[in-house]
Amino acid sequence: MSKKKIYISSPITGYNLNERHKFFARIEKELTILGYKAVNPMSKPLSDSAPYTEHMKEDLRLLLGCDGIVVPNRWRCSKGCETERRVADACGIPVVGVIGEAHDLQILNAI
């Protein structure tokens, strides 16, 4: 049986990119330990300096290939996270976990 693919959604714009890369890598590692195949949008082959619209197009392409998504508990505070959450909802991709204020990952619904 193949591992379920989980997309990591968390704010990026306006944050230190080095810190965001480390944060996403930590969440990826946690998901991997839990038995999932994490899909880390910070690992895509697109330059950090590429336009926001190009990043969102690639992020949504990655999301659409996933079985679930983890989102920040304040997902409405980020334009990108809100878009990813709404696309996931519209396409039947369930929210399986929440990233809390302390940057902790809580799995809500195992798939």
C-alpha cells in the first residue's frame, strides 16, 4: 500500500525564507515519521524569487495530487493558505491536521 500524500500549507510571504524552509522541513519530517509522504511546497524546483503567482500555480498543482492537507489554525490570515484551503475543500481533499500557534502539528483525522 502506498503512503498517503499530505500537502503542507503554512504562510510564507512576509517571513524569513530561511526560517520558513527549516519550518516546512520540520513539519515534513513529522509527517514522514507518522507514516505519510509529505508534500513540501518549499522544496519545489522554483526559485524563491519567482513571482507569487507562479508559486501559487505550482503549489496548487502539488496540492491537487495529494490525499490530504495540513493547515495553520489561523489559515484565513494568509492569502496563500486561504486559497489552498478553499481549493482543497472544493476538490474533496480533507484537512487531516492543524499547525498550531506554537508551530506544533496536530493530526485531526488520519487517512
